[in-house]
Amino acid sequence: MNAKRAMTLRAQWLGRQLRELREASGFTLKEAGGFIQRDGGTVSRIEAGIYPARTPDVLAMVDLYGVTDARRRDGLLKLAAEVWQSGWWDGYMEDLSRVMVDYAWVESRARRISSFDALVIPGLLQTRAYMEAVQAAIVDSSPNQITSGIRFRLTRQQILTDPEPPAIEAILDESALHRCQGGPTVLKAQLEHLLVLAERPHIEIRVLPFSSGAHASPEGAFRIFEMPEPFPEVAYMDTPAGGIYVEAAEVERFMLKLGHIRGGALEPPESRTFIREIANSLP
């Protein structure tokens, strides 16, 4: 269990901040290890996110590194607690990649999720039938992985009905509205579902029509998660080799992309009309 907890995005975030503080204060790994009564190798593994740092160790480190700002200290201790906090996503460690398990954690903590999708409706907005069609088309997944993937996605959707749900901005390329995942009946039900979701005050759906021409993300879909402190803003992008996360200045690039795409997209009321027309055209 410790190894699984360690190899998480949040453990890596914590480790990186601790490394930056140690280097800024001029301590070696050996000196830091001696202060918290561990060896330098353990401190190195904590900083790499390989070994999960316990809250008492983090508290000792911030004392050693001279972190006096209450906000910074509280943020680091909160992040240390998150490293060890269990969630429903832990049950999917065996069937899904660590990247996807991290994704569920990030999604559950985000205060705003902005996305652009070119070929598939985003998972949070999918119906079960549409989801099943998408999962079944993945060529290298076992039946067990497909079943787990569907259950995983359905559980993720519960954040939409939380007492304080995240704000959702979904920009959909027109092609995603025409691709018949599972056939016309499944697609029609999916489009109807989008129209229902679009009525919720915290969900904004826009359509990027073919008529808008070239757009700012020819590489494909991406997500931007705006996080509460102490977590950094993070962007996510799927690739054939697996999902990747980027932070800091790279997130700004994705924000810029999103702004350009939003500029070419229809406004939410027009988008709903557009989706309705496509749904009505299906048998």
C-alpha cells in the first residue's frame, strides 16, 4: 500500500516543494535526514515522490528549513495529509493506470475544470451507453479493464451532484457531436443528456463548429484543472503512450489555447440550439 500511495501526483508535488525548500536553505540530503532521524536516501525518495512523507516528517522539515509563513506551512501539511488520505479511487489501482487514478483525485479536488474535446464527449458528461461504446473500442483493454473503466467513470460523475460541485466548462468540437459512438440511438441519447446537463448553473457547454476553421489545439483534447491551495493548477492531455500532466508555465500555454478555442466557439445558448438540431436530425 505504501508504494502505491507514494507513486502519486500529490506525493510528487509535496516532494518537489520539500526539495526546493531544502536546497534554498542550503541543507544536504544527509543533514536533512539526520534532523528527521532518517538517512539521506529516504529524504531523496521523499523528494522524488517515491516514498510517502508522513506529516511529522514534513513538520520537522519545514522547521529545519525555516518556513515561518503560516499559509505555506499549512499548505505543506495539508498536502502531506492528502498523500495518505484514502479515496474511492484507491480501489482501481489494480485495473487502471496510476495516471488515471491520479486524474480522479485531481478532478475531485478541482474548483474549476475546463476542457476541449475533439472526438469524444468528455467522461464527466457521458451517458452509460455512450461510455460503454467508447470503452469497448479500446483495442488493448481486457474485459475486466473495460468493466472497471466504466464503473470508474460513473463514480467520477458523482462530483456533478456534490453540494459544492466544480464549475465545468466543456468546449466540444462539432465532430464529437456527429461521431456515432454506439450508433445513432446511443448518440441521440447522449446529445439529449448534454442538453439536460447544460441547464445546470455550474456546467457550461460550448460547441466549436466546423465553420470556425482551424483551431489552437490540432494535437487534440486537453483538460485544465484550477485547484484550491496548496495544490498547483495543472493541465492534462492524453497521448497514445498515456496521459501526461503539466504545471506552472505550461498551464498558461493551455489556458492560451483554451481562450483561442473559446473565441471561435458558439455561446452557450447557441450551442444548445446547435446540439438540439443535431439530435433532432438523428433517427
